[in-house]
Amino acid sequence: MARLCSSRFERAARQLGWTRIAGIDEAGRGALFGPVVAAAVILNPRRRIVGLAASILAKTHRDTRMDEWDGVYPGYGFAQHKGYGTPEHLEALKRLGPTPLHRHSFAPVREAGCWSTGATQTPLPIF
């Protein structure tokens, strides 16, 4: 059975007697906007295609959410770039500023909040 498993970690788990091993993947970790989605599937040692299912599930679920957010926040183009830092998304950030759901820990989002059209800065009190 060891030859049917595709990775040394999966083979080692099966040799220890584990019969249910999950493959996991995520989508959206590097995006400037939107959720990070993770998915897991139980691996079948005889049908390797199942291992790709977690990637497909995570991506298609996130893409659907991004299409929905495109309607909530028009003008950003989330349906096209899915929240990743494309030139179009960066331009929308400059033009519109970040939304509450943008990842403000990412430099392009932080900087857009400071320099977007119509941005204001609250004066600090002077003592």
C-alpha cells in the first residue's frame, strides 16, 4: 500500500495505522481583501485526484464570496481580481480608500487609507 500514497508524511501516517488522513489547502492568504478560506478532504490512497479537492473547494468558495462582496463594495472590482493586489485593485484603493474589510496590516491598504481621494486627517490636540 505504501506505493499508492503520494507523500512521505501520508505513508508514515498510514504505516502507523491511521486510516483517515485529510488533505488541506487555503485560498486568499495573500489577498488585500476578503476571507481566508480553508478546506479539508479525506484522502483516498487509491484515488489521488481527491487530494486536489481541498484546493478547488477553498478557491471556489472564496471566489463566490468575492463575487458577493463585489456587489456590496462597487468600484473595487472584486469579481475580477478576487481581492488580490492587482494594478486595478491598487488604483481603486487610491480612488476609494480601503473598506472596513480590507486587511489594514498590509502596506498597500494602510498607505491607501492615508492618501486616498477625500481622505482626511484628524488634527492632534496641542497641549
